[in-house]
Amino acid sequence: MRALTVIAEMGTGGAESVVADLAGHLVATGHEACVASDGGWRAEALAVHGVTTLAVPLRASGPAQLARAVARLRRETAVRPVDVVHAHNVRASLAAHLGTRAGRRSRPPLVTTVHGLADVDYARAARLLAMSDLVVAVSDDVAERLTAGGLEPTRLRVIENAVPPPINDHAVRAEVRAELGLPPDSRVALCVARLATPKRIDLLLEAWVDVPGATLLLAGDGADRAALERQAAPLTGRVRFLGERRDVGRLLGAADLVVLPSDREGLPMAVLEALAAGVPVVASAVGGIPQLGGDAVELVAPHRADTLAAGVRRVLDDPSRRDALVSAGRALVQQRFSSARMQSDYASVYECVRKGARPS
């Protein structure tokens, strides 16, 4: 089987992590995988491991960029036909449909995975995704919002995101803290997120005023970085902007907790990676996060700096609560969020759509 995956870019985000996992598994199991994107370090890593990569201009929005992406996909698939197309989120799906199926007698099946959208975008997405043979939602919450927007339930399946087994290295904690100039006994929180509006880093910085004696590491970059750096100025020495990082696993090893204050999420990989690594999580109760359960995640009300600060203090100050979260989080990942399970579920989807059926 030759599978073509289409995604805007292949950087550090959660959707990109899923694509890398699935494409690597396809090649490892004897299939051919091509990932079409606007590039990024994950694309470079995939190419080293036998995954074909194709440059398409999907990072920026707009009709001109879309037209160029469609033309590139049409040329590629005219020369090298594919058996299944897997797009991630709506704009990539539109490019994939127009570039591999529209106006052609031979139309490979199209699967779309929706990783999460703004509330106002679900109805439009439901209409546009009628072009897909099957839509995969990464959480029940995303699925419910798509059906409420008008997508037929028979066209929809939930496949939760997953994470590979973590690399446990007890030396990492001391090593990374030394690199960052952090004392071995300091209290450290990590937030892995784009520095953009939905992630609410501004709210986290507001909350951090009420989390004394703790250092916040921000791993990520984005359009809001300069404004957030200005906001963090009074917290000198207590907030570190690390920029885009490729070593999130190492950073997790140095952290006492992970915090995610988002306004909206699908099923964030940053949370699953933390749970797998045995790092307790404090997160807004939005999207698919509440489905993880209050035993595994310290859930806090969104949009409120006071409850966010209280949740962080609760975990940092109570060793028994931390231990309980770590134990429940690891068990949850083992039961529900293994890469093997996700890979198997998507393999079933590919097989079914190629046969013209819809997985149950």
C-alpha cells in the first residue's frame, strides 16, 4: 500500500507527532509512506528513516498558497498514484481532495483526522468534510462538536491520539537542570505549547504571580512571544522562554509538573506525553482533557488565573497528590493511549476505506 499524508507542516505540534508515528509505522511494516507538508524538523527526521517527503505550501493560508499546494499534489499523484490519502484538519483535507481526487476517474479514498478546532469553525468544517470518505476525531468531544455541526455520525469514528513508550533516564533530571541553570531542588513546571491565543500563556503568566518559589519553563514559539515576554518581565528569573524544542522528552524529565491552560483542545499530545513520562499534569477542563479523568489530571476551570494557580500549588505542595496523579496517569496511558493501539486502529480504517466500507 502507498499512503499519502497531507498536513500543513511537520514541526513540534501534536498532529505532527501523530503523523510521524503513523508514517514511521507504515514503512516499518512494509508499506510506502509519503508525507506532504510545508516542511519542518519532523519531516527531515522522517526522510532519514525511509519516509518520502513532499514539499507543499500549506503553512500559510490563502487561495494562492492553496492553489500551489493542489498543483503540487496533482503532479505528484499523476506520476505516483496512491492507495489512500490521509489529511489532518480541514485545509489540508481540501488541498488533498482537490489535488488527488477532483476531476479524476480514479479517486483514492480520503480520510481526515480532526485534531480540534475553534468552536465557531465546527459547522463549516462539518460541511467541508463531506468530501472525505471518513472523518476521524481525536476525542469524543471533537466528535460531538462535528456531529452537532451537521456531520453524519456514520461518517465519523473516534481514534484517540497516542504516545510511544517514554525513555526513562534518571540522569536526565540533573543533566537538564544543570543545562538550564536550575538548582537540583527547585520546583519546576513545564508548559509545552504554541505561544498563541488559544493556549492562554497570558493566563498562565497571570497565575504565576500566585505560585511562589517555582520556575516556569515555556517550550514553544509563536506570534504572541514578544507580548508574553513583556508580560513576564516582572517575574524575572521565574519564567524561562525556551523557544521551539525538539527535546520535550528531556524537558519532561526535569519537570515536577506540566501545566496547560488552553481555552480549547482536542486531545493534546503534551498531556499524554507527560502522563506517559510520569509527570503530573494541571490542565484546563476543555475539549478531550476531562475524559482523562480527575484521577489522572488535576483539572481546573478554564479562563481563570486564580483556579489555575490554586491547581498548580495543590500539586506542587502535596506529595501524595503528585504520587496519585503519576500512578493513575501511567496506568491510563498503558490502558488507552499506546502507539500500538492507535496504529492498529488507523490500519483498520485504511483497509476499510480502500474496500469502500466504513469502519464501525
